[in-house]
Amino acid sequence: MTGLPRAKTLGLVGCHACRLVCAPPAAHDDSRCPRCGTPLHQRQPHSLARAWALLLAGVIFYVPANLLPVMHTNMLGSGSDSTILEGVIEFWQSGSYGIALVIFIASVAVPCSKFLILGLLLLTAQRRSGWARHERTRLYRLVELVGYWSMLDVVVVGVVAGLVKFQALADIEPRLGILFFGAVVILTMLAAMQFDPRLIWDGETHERNS
Amino acid sequence: MVSPRRRLSVMWIVPTLAALIGLSMLVHAWSSEGPTITIAFKTAEGLEAGKTPVKYKAVTVGTVTAVDLSKDGSHVVASVALMKNAASLLRTDTRFWVVRPRIGMGGVSGIDTLLSGSYIAVDRGVERGFAKAYTGLEMPPTIIHDVPGTSFTIYADDLGSLDIGSPVYYRHMQVGHIASYRLDADGRRFNLQIFVNAPYDRLVTKGARFWNASGIDVSLGADGLKLNTQSLATVMAGGIAFATPTGGVSTPASAQTTYALAKDEAAAMAPSDGPAQFLQLRFENSLRGLSVGAPVQFAGMDIGHVTSIDLDYNAAAHRFPTLVGIEIFPSRLGGVTTRLPTYQGDQEQQAAQFLASLVAHGLRAQARAGNLLTGQLYIAIDFVPNAPPIAFDMQARPIVLPTVNGSFDQMQEQIASIVAKVNKMPLESIGRHLDASLGELNGTLGQINGELLPATTRTMQTLQRTLGTVQGTFADDAPLPQHITETLLEVQRTARSLRTLTDLLGRHPESLLLGTPNDAKPTANTKEEPTH
């Protein structure tokens, strides 16, 4: 595979909308695909910058998502707010190990690992490092697949708040924290979408050439 | 085209926005943080870290953040985080106490108050200055500064279902509540502090009467079944009610006036009983159904109650008569007490002399059945006609009133005498005689059946035949009537002829000898038929 030429050296660009292989006339930035008319880009423009921005915003929002309460439970007149971790602990202590585990994985493990993986990918892509390229690709695919499963916690809160409406006996309401948590999930999803995975492999030519 | 742009991507707005939001939230939370104070309590019962609210005028102004034991373990320290706008409540003499609510404090206000936890109530002080550490009160204070109203003291023999927060009613409307209670030093009664809100505190007059209006008042006594309740709240929560009896003093009472708590409305509103007179009664028969507290009635009016029932021993007759102690209140008789004759001496001597004159006229005490269903007895003091005279000892203390058997007992005696009389009748010999008579009657009847009846039957048959014959004789077509008719006709003719003859003889008497004259013609007077 190393003997094959790269599109860049041949001056070819693939249209990301209709997949037509085009040969742009000059090193222009605003050439368009002759077939569908979408602007041509060799790599996603500002991929790293955008991905960093979104990742950073996600990390910033993760703080209030964990500190602010996500749910307000009113049981027989005594109401209490609970954050994500408090909810996990409560479920664990009351014996619902499965639910506690699921919420922990979906709300704590997955977002944190996404932050770490995306950070790693962006860092290594920025420095054009050639370390563990295959593994990094796999990590990227994992992040993409698993990303939206964090929404599970938001769905749980929404369903529970919608179902448990027994007036004075039991009443559950969502609180601001879940909004921030939803924003974190969306921002990390967008960050993963913004990252162009081809950047992982960009340094390879230099290595081979150097 | 891989060359990185030097221009800053528009996307960086997103994290800056996020940072701004986070920062503003932080600043807002920090700036709206109110003061934190510590309150020391004897016990942390009802306090829960992070949950127990602090309320002022029913508005949550803070939360208990932590509950810890003090260093020497003698009391509990609760850390409270107040809201910013509640900082003005903190004065040096601000008071805190834990309110542990009950079912229906002032009313059944919903299931959430039934089960929601205690809270800490605040009473803002008046002195200027702030403090950080407070000592909580164990009992709610009697005077709460900001609520207008007046406090009063009520003495109660027993608490019943009353508690802090129990409502105080006036004409079934809640006008106040019980602020606190404590047992007197000698442990004999309770000292209740009630707080009546303005403007109803002026309804509490000097002559007001308070009574315990808790629950449902059911009484089944000698005078029937009574059921009374103040409101549903008092059924569950207990309460006190008050009213001024008509004619009572109506000037508003000043703060901390003391009142006594009566058992129920009737007891409270009843005019005061006046002095009591103790009497003793001695009954020979058993008084099953008489209980302490049973009413004593005179001339149909309730004038007292039974205070004690004891047994006495009569060694001579080996019997155990019953000694009943009663307490009567002469003032319950009403206005008639002014018309009674007065005597010399103290109250006991006067009573003894008065009773002596009445006893001489037949005043006796009786135990009568008040309720045949339950067998309850009551004491009735009445004039008994034809009562045998009994010596009345005026000097005996306690004064002993003579007794007679109750009407039920008398009925029993009468029944007993009837039974004795019935017993005395010679029922056996009557029976034997009756038996013999019946046997003879039997024989007689047999005789009648065997002889008399057939004879009668034959007679009847003969009579029947005779009547048939007679009937046949007098039938229309029988020969006899025809013969009789013909005979009568003949007789009639004969009689006519005879009349003619006598007529002729009368006119011509000589015709008897000479014969009929020729000119003797039948006259037109006589109706005659041509004779042949």
C-alpha cells in the first residue's frame, strides 16, 4: 500500500458530497465540484480548530453538568435535588446495581473517555505524530459509535420526570444540570464530526519521504 | 491545501460562550450566597443535613447544610446556610426552634405536611447587630414578635390530645393555637400557653370559659347517648375552644390571664356549682350498676353526683350494706334556694336541720334504674308517700340520708309476694277435683250421646212426619179445606134462613101456631136468596 500515490501529489480532490474525483485547475480555495457544485476541500477546513473549540466548550460545560442538580425528587412532601453522581450512589445503595452501573457508564465514563480520546486525537494530529495510527483510527471509530449513547442519561431523566407525576405522593422534575449535560454530549458529538480522520494519516507521507 | 489558516475560526465563539456562561453562573451563585450560621440544639431529632428548611412566616429562607455533634458531645451543632435576602433576619436576639409538625396543625392541610419533616422556625429579634452562632430553643417561644395577638395561660388537669400547635377555636373558627405547655412544678396540672391572633384576642374576655374540644365527645350515661365534635381537625388534632357565657363579664382580658380548662362545653358553660354538700347513703341491697359519677337527681333536676361506693359490715345481721357517698350542689336548684328557710349555724348544721324537716315529711334516697338496657343506676332523692318514720341524726357527720328500695326492687318484692300467694293455693286438690268433675262430665256426655240423642232423633222424625201430614191436610187441593168451605157455606145459608125465620116470627109471632100468612112476603130489607 505504501507504493500508491496520494491524491495530494496528483493534484486530485474528492468531492465530499457526490464523491466525484476532480482535478481543480489551480491551488484555489473556492473551486467547486463540476458535477454537484459543492465547494471542494482536500481536508475539512479548520478541522482541528473547530474540533478543539467544541471539545473545550464541552469540557467547560461538563463542570456545571456535574455540580448542578439534574433532578428534583419530591417523595411524600420531602423533596431533594440530586446530581448525577448522587443519583448513581443512591441507586447503588438502594440495590439497583444495574441501573447505577448503566448511569455511571453513560454519564461519567463515556463523556470523560470521549474528552480524553478526542483530546489525544487532536493533539497527535496537530503534531503530525506517527504513533499508533491504526489504534488511533480505531479509537476515532469508537468515539463516533459510542458518542450519542451518553444521551441515555438525558433520556432517563426525561422519561422519569414525565412518568412520575403522582402529585403529592411522588413527583420528579428535571433541573438545570441535565441541560448542561445534554449540551456536553452534543458538543462532543459535533467535535468528533468536525475532526477529519484523514489527518491521522497525513504525517505518513512525510515520514516515508523523509 | 493543507496549510493551516492563520485566521481564527468562527467556531471559537462556542467555547468562549461556554466559558462566559460558566463564569456568570459561578458569579451568580457566589453573589447570592447568604450568610451561614450555626445553631446549637440539644438534639438533632428531625434535622437532616441538606434537607431541613428554615422557615420564616412559612417562607423557606435557608437550609440546614450539616448536623454535627459538638466537641464535648453535650449538644448538636447545625450549620445553616441562609439566603441572601434573609440576612436581615439575623439579629442578636433572633430565636430559632425546631417545629415538629403534627397531623393537621390548625387543620388537615394535606398529606405533604403529614409526612414532610420538621423545620426550623425563626423569630426575628429586635435588637440591632448580627450574630453567627445561636442557641436554639427547645420549646417554641410564647410570644412571637411579628405576629399580632395576645398570649394567655390555661391550666389543664390533663393534656389529652393537645400538643403544640393545636388550634384554639371560637365558635368553630380557629383564632389561635397552643404555643407551648409544661407540667407544673408539683406535677398536678399542665400550664398551657395559648396565643390568640389579633383581632380575635379581644374576644377572650375576663369571663370567658375554655374547654377541651378534642376529638369526638361520646357519652352514654343514665340520660342517654350524646355525640359532639368541634370540627374534623379537632377529631384528629385536638383543640381548645372558648366562649363567654351570656351574662358573663365582657371586657377583654389582659395578656397572661389564667383560665382553667374544662372537660367539655357543658362543663365549661355550666354556671358554677357553688359549695358542695356531702351526704352519705346506706343501702341494704346490692347496687350493681351504680358507678362513681352517676347523677343524683332531686325532683327531676340533676343536683350532684356519686363520689364513692363502699361496703360496710353489719356484724349483727352478717350483712354487707353499701355505703354510697354523694355530693350535691344546692346552688344547682336555681332560684328556689332563696325561698328556702334558713337556719342557724354553719353550712353543715343548716343542711342537717333542713334535711331533718324534709326527712320527717318522707324525703328518702333511692337507687333507680336509669337505663334498663345497660342496667345503670342513678340516685334519686324524692318524697316517698307513706314512708315509715326514721330517726334522723342531726349531729352525725357525714350527714346520713335514709333510703328506701328502688322501684325496681319494689316490683321484685311484689312479684315475690304474688308468687308466694300462688304457691299457697291448693293446686293439687283443685287439680284432683277438676279431674273428677271432668270424668263425670265425660260420663254424662257419653250418656247423652248414647241415649238422649237417639231419642231426640226419633222425636224429631215423628214431628217431621206429623208436620208433613198437617201440611198435606192443609194443602190447597186437599179434600178437607173444600169440605170445610162447603160446610161454612151451608152454615151461612142456614144462618140466613134462621134470620128470616126470626124476622118472620118477630113480625108475626102467631105464625108459629097459625102458619105463614099469605101476605107475609119477604121484605126488601132482608137479603135473601131464593130458598128452595
